[in-house]
Amino acid sequence: MKTNQTYPFPQHIGSTRVMVFVDGENLAIRFGAVLGESKPAPRIEYERDVYVWTEQLNMHHHRSCDVIRRHYYTSVMGDSDKRGRVHDSLQALGIESPNVYARTKGKGSKRVDVSLTTDMLTHAFRDNYDAAVLVAGDEDYVPLVDAVTNLGKNVFLWFVDNGLSHELRRRAHHYFDMTCALTDPHKFGLYLGP
């Protein structure tokens, strides 16, 4: 499969309907490890171990991909008011479908992985997209990528380099290390152009 880790979408694709599926819980944890004790860059919205995103990753003005929906899955400790606040924050960042689940002390929610997998497969089966962007790095998603590919869809993998499964990367049609977009969004924006 063709891969390229410097640009979010393959350079050669034509008009493509894309849905984005973000394992936000895992992304926030991986980003926190990259960030260390530093503060996030401007334009990066981050809540430790809960979510991280920048509106630049919404790719509103990409020349060949029509990103039709963004799904974000995470969990948070706290009551329904806290989950509601995280939900509203993600919507404000351009996420059309935020899914925020309750987290028990010391553990993430299995609903994140299961819900992401269910939604990505369901939308593929219903032919709601041509390509899925999977924002994840865990090897647990290899069967999902295989199943979506078997339905004739492309899978583009976005990840933060630490914790990436090499088997998952090999299965994706394209991969993109989004570390630059989350650590230096100004440079990433210049690279993408208008």
C-alpha cells in the first residue's frame, strides 16, 4: 500500500468523501507524553488525558477531500455536567459527533474503542464514505482496518508517533504523523497553504 507520512491525505487522490474517526482518549494520552511539562502551542485545545485537537486538522479547505463528518471518542471522570462541557468543547472545535463517556478511576472507557469500531464499520457498510481517517495508533485496530478495506474503502491513518503499531501502519493506505500539527500548528498551517 502507498504511504506518505508528511501530508494528511495522499497527494494523488481525486474527489473523495472522507469521515474522520478519532480515538481521542488515546490521542490525548500520547500527546501528553510528547508535551511533557511544556504548555500546548497556541491554537491547540487540550485537556490532559481527555482530548486534544486543533481546528487546522478539520481540513475544511482541502483541495480533493470532502471531509463530511468528524467523530471524536473519549472518556472523562466526573458527572454528566463535566461530560457535557467536554462535548461542547469538542463541538466548538468543529467535531460534529463528539462521544464522551464516563471513565472509572484509573481506567479509560472500553466504550471508546467499541463505539469507534462500530461507527466506522457501519458507515463503511452503508457506503457513507470513500475513505476513513483513523486517528489512532493501537494494534487493536488492525482487524477494523482489514474489515473496512475489505468493504472497498481506503483507510488513512493519522497518529502521534510514540505508541504507533507498525502492523497498523502497514495496513493503512496512507499514514500521517500529526505530531507537527499538534506541536507547531503555525508551521503545519504554512505547509498546508491556503
